[in-house]
Amino acid sequence: MIESTGKAAPRVTAGVTFAARLAFERVSHSFGGKTHTLRDVSLVAEPGEVLCLLGPSGSGKTTLLRIAAGIESQSSGRVLLNGREIAGPSVFLPPEQRSIGLMFQDFALFPHLSILENVRFGLTALSREEANKEAMIALSRVGLSHYASAFPHVLSGGEQQRVALARALAPRPAVLLMDEPFSGLDSRLRDSVRAETLDILRQSRATAIVVTHDAEEAMRMGDRIALLNRGELVQAGTAEELYEQPVSLFAAGFFSELNTFEGRVADSRMHTPLGAVAAPGIADGGTATLAVRLAGFEVSEDTGEVQARILSRRFLGVIEIVEMAVQGAETPVRAQFRCGRLRPGVRDIWITLRRDDALVFETGGKNA
């Protein structure tokens, strides 16, 4: 047993042997053939990529992760690792034969085992000496080798998260699955632990799939993001692609708070209380929905396109949030901008919609 010195040891950068390509081909899942949790999902995590599965509760994120790990079996479709089928109509490899690691949401550390023993737990194919060596390499990778002989209860939440990560990485999996790994941490700790984890993943070079319901977390961590809703894949791409080119109102609203307005299209333009905006691809006479993020306005006390009356202001440090009444709008319009743009106490202002920030979707269509 290696004694703790109380001082952090330098991290090592030993990587996994190989990073793998994990592919889901038309994967569906249901309980008893009635309740569908996944519907025809096709998705690929490329070698060395961090792919974030994003979506609300019940969207199928964790089910997809469990199917990849071999804890659940799909109703139809296939799962392939580097082109080799590991789960399908005629093949189902057990979890221990998949070279896929799974890090649970609650860390699942054994309280009666030392930190070294916790990390060594899954290395059953190695001799005790070899298992200790690999466990120490994994602990060094997360900067916690000095805690090898300690027990989980003496560690902070962030340190326990790093131990769980070390245990998942110790067998050097080709793919690492992480189910909401930061949800149990307080907000002040979450950012630093998330950055550390991402750095460790880059060093280990494992392909990683991270489940989260937090859009900002997905944007911070993911090389790509797969957005799910009600068991279906809504959109997949980089953070920039999903933010700037959302395929639906749901996708747009998942990444930021929106003001929405409905109206009819005439001459390929939609007329709204904020002015007319282009409505490409929507037939004249059809109904469309305009979505505007809170940052999609210019504000001025002197000039602009539309008059507004301030109903409330909230100071948030660098920015402030303003709620306004606009003629023709059924609900108050919300905007955010840098503090100091408007004098204290001013009530009547002008706002101008940034047309590049206007998102228009056909109401009731597949992209609604």
C-alpha cells in the first residue's frame, strides 16, 4: 500500500492504447414493446472525440449510454466498435468484452476500500502487482496518487469525481461513457472539475461520450453535440452549428432563452411587432414562428425601429436583463445587454432587432 503524503503528485500523461470509433445504427429501444425510449437513432463518435449527448430528462440519453455499455439491449439496430458489431440481431458482447468504460453519475466508490483499491477494482485480468501499477498510473493521471491509501470519505466531491474517472480509465478503454458526471458538484466546483476532466480525456486520447442536460456544459466539453428529444435524434454537429443553425424551435430553445412571435407570411416575409423579417422556404399565407434570443436586440434611448416601455430591469454584473412592453406583442419582450447602455430610471426606449439573430420556423411543420 502506498502511503499518502498529503501533497499532490505531478500528473502523468500515459494514454490509452487505442481510441475507437463507436457507431449506433438505427438503434431503437422500448419496454415491453409499448413504451419507446429510443427511435431509430443513428450516431457516430469518432476516435478521440468527445461527443456530448444532450437533451431533457426522458429523452433517451442514458438509455443510449447503457446500450453502448452492454447493460441494456436495444430492440432493433446495431452497435459497432471500429466496424465490428458488438450488439445486434445475432451478436451481444457482455460489458467486460467491449473495451468500453462507464463512469456512473454518483461515482459509485466503495467506502470500505482504499482509493487505490477502488481504482484497481476492475483490473481483475492482471496480477496484483500489475494491477497496482496500472491503478497508480491512473491516479497519477488525475493528480491523486498521494491519496492512494486514503478512503473515499476524506475526499471532497471533486476529488471523488477524479477517483471515479481514474477507475474508469485504469483498464485503458477504447471508449469512455460518462453519465452526467458533474451533476453532483456545486456550481463553484463544477467549472474547474469539468476543465480538469476534459484535459485528462485529451491526454488519455480515449473516445468519450458524455451525457448532460446542460447545454452550456455540452458546448464547453463536446467536440460535437447530439441533441435528443423523446427518444429521437433532433440534430448533431458542433456547438456553433447547433447554436447558429438550429433545425427546429426546440433546438433553438434548448441553447438559449427565446422571445417568440407568430405571424403570417406574405411576399416571403413575416410581419411581427418587431418589424418584418425574411421567411425563406415558407409559403405565402402560411404561419411562421419568429424566435429571438435575449441578446438579439440593439437598444437606445434616442432612435431605433420599435418603441418599447421598460417594465423591469435586473442587474447581473456585466449585463442586465430588461423586460419591456412592445405594441402588438402579447407578452413582454426580454432583452439583455451590457450595463451602462441605458441611464438609470429611463422608461421609454427604442429597440432594433438584429436580423442576423432572427430565427424563423414554420409553425406546425417538422422544424417547429
